Amino acid sequence: MRRVISILAAAIISLTASAQSFDTTFEDATLRLDYTFMGNAQEQHVAIAELSSTPNWWGRRINLDNVPLKGNGDLTLYDAATNEVIYKTSFSSLFQEWITTPEALSVTKSFEFTILAPMPKNNAVAKLVLRDNTDKESIHTFTINPSDVLIRDNSNIEPLPYTYIHKGGDSKEAIDVVILAEGYTTTQMDTFMKDAEIAAQEILSYEPFKSHSDKFNFIAVASPSSDSNVSVPQEEAWRRTAVSSNFMTFYMARYLTSSSVYDMYDLVTNIPCEHLVILANTDTYGGGGIYNSYTLTTAHHRDFRPVVVHEFGHSFAGLGDEYFYDNDDDNDNMHSLKHEPWEPNITTMVDFDSKWADMIEEGIEIPTAVTPERTKNYTVGAYEGGGYLSKGIYRPTDVCRMRNNVAERFCPVCERAIERVILHQAE
């Protein structure tokens, strides 16, 4: 009993220390940092576009100085006087995917990116690092003065109508997932609400989200579009929608994304928000998910349910795609086979010990052969094929929600990775 009491006391002290650290260092307010990423396959650059603020900080108040996943980039806030790390977050971006495409070899482009951070009480140095797939870094550093008159005050902006469709806890303790409407007109908001409820219910039906449902809030935001449906360039159909999404991202027919990141965050101003899920009002198959940026998926295709879970696996936990193309290996440069990818569920074997080597049972050969029994039991190994390449990249199991729409669950490696993110944000 004494040991249990000691553990509980230590936990209380730890939580108190975290709260005191946050309250000492930060205001209960949100700092929005709008960045521009620009460049090409050879060089990348970062610029700050604008800073703005709103009351209340809805993000994590624990583990402020570390991240559960490396990502393609990170933002670190340092106390300007002591150089102490006071906040850190990691992410990926559409820009960092684009620089691996053939177009980036000859064209220079810019992309929007937004990061939300707690508002520091004192001057802080913001260091943003972008990494390409070889770990080459581009760094941007500037000093934030919280009393800067040019930090736009958005406290008086009236939030769009929103509804909690699942409430696991107080928004300052739970993880707030906002679901935005894309391509739904004002008269279609009832349909959107039903679609949002399906999305939330489906995500929470999968482990480990299911076991931690009390740590999540899902909030549906009525963000109307002028036009119904979304833009489909291959059909010469361009529509006016809430976040201006379109298919044919990187000239890939089913890749549905949006470059209007600032618009996304304008729509959630003064609404509790840590993660974004955007539902597109179309029955065309497609979507995309970008770590700590957004999930975007079509709501009226027959595979809506498994796809929204798959894409949320990308955006929430940074999971990589485990599927691959047998005849397209020469055209995909997303991953460098000479480097270990940052995604927790794929490996090039460059540093396999940092991935799921500890989860492989004795007697399982590496690489691992596919057998009906191993497929059925989600046996963890190292199966060749993943990250779009049939050779040189390995996945943890033969089937997984990150590979197949027919999979009934995330594989054990993905489940562990998701849980690590959950517990990092909401203990």
C-alpha cells in the first residue's frame, strides 16, 4: 500500500509541476504562426508570414519540451533569456512531399503552413527546422515579442457554429479534433453533421482510440461552401469551397488536398482545435493525411469509413503508407533507401532497432515471409514492400489499416505508435 501511495504522490507532484511550468511560462492563449515554405528539389526556404493570437490554449500542457515523433520538421520555442526549451512540436507538410516530385526538379513553388503554440509570457526564440528525406535541414529563426503590436488580435472574431459530437473531457485536458465541412452548402449542413458523426464514431471504434475515447473531443464546425462538391481538375471542374481543395495533387488523380492552410485555421478561430479532419462532399475516391497538419477525405464514397481512419493515422500519429506499387518504383522518390524514414511503421533497415525490432518474436525471420497464418494473426515481422516501393522498404505486418481497406485494425506497431502520441498529449 505504501508503494501505491508513493506512486500516486509522485504522479500528483509530476502533474502539478507540469501545470506550474505551463502557468509560469505561458499565457492561457494561443499564438498562431503562419509560415511560407518555398523552394524546389535543390533548396528550401522558410519565411514568417504573420503572427496572430486568440484567448485560451487548447493544446497539451504536459511534455512541453519534447515530441513523440521526429516528423519532417519541428518548431522549438526557447526562452530568449535562458535559452531553455519551453515548447516543441513536430510536423510534416505538403511542401515537403512536393520537393520529392519530378516537378520540383525544375519549378520553384511556395506553400502555406500554420502552427499553433501557447503564447509565451516573455520573449521567445522560435526555431523552425525543415528536413528533406536525406535529413538535410533548412532553418529559420526569429524572436517573438509577446507584446509586439503587430501580432494580430483575433479575440473578437465570432466563431463559426460548432457542435461537440463526442466529448471525452474538458477541452483544455482532452485532445480536440475539429471536423470541417468542405463542399457542403448552407442547405447541406444536416448531411455534413451526419457525415461528421460517422467519421468520429469510426475513428473511435479502432484501438487504441477506442480505449482512450475519454481523452478525445470531436467537434463539428459548420463551414459552408458556395458550391457543392469539390474541385476535380481532370474534369475541368473548379468549385468555390471552404478550403479550396482539389484532386490531382502532384498530378495524382486520387490525391485530394488543399494548399489553403491559412483558410483552414481562419475557419477554426476561437474554437478548441488541435487536429483537423476535413470532410469533402463528394463520392469520388480520394484523400490525404499530413502529420500534424490535416486529414482530408471524401465522405460519400463507399470506402469512406476505412479511409478516414487511414488518413487520420497519417495526420494524428505520423504513420506512413504501407502499400506499394509493383511497377512504379522508379518514379517514387518520397523515401531515401540510404536513410531511415521518420514514420514509425516503415523501415529501410538503416536503423531498424529504433523502430519495432523489440516487437518481433523469437523465431520470426527477417525479412519475413508472408503466410496465410501470419496474415490472419497480424504477426509482426519485417515484410518487404511499403512506403510506395516494393523493394527496400519494410512494413510490420502483411495487413494493416495503413495498407488495406479490408484490414480490420491497425497492426500492433501502428497501435503502439498511436498510443504513444495519445499519451504524450493527454496523460
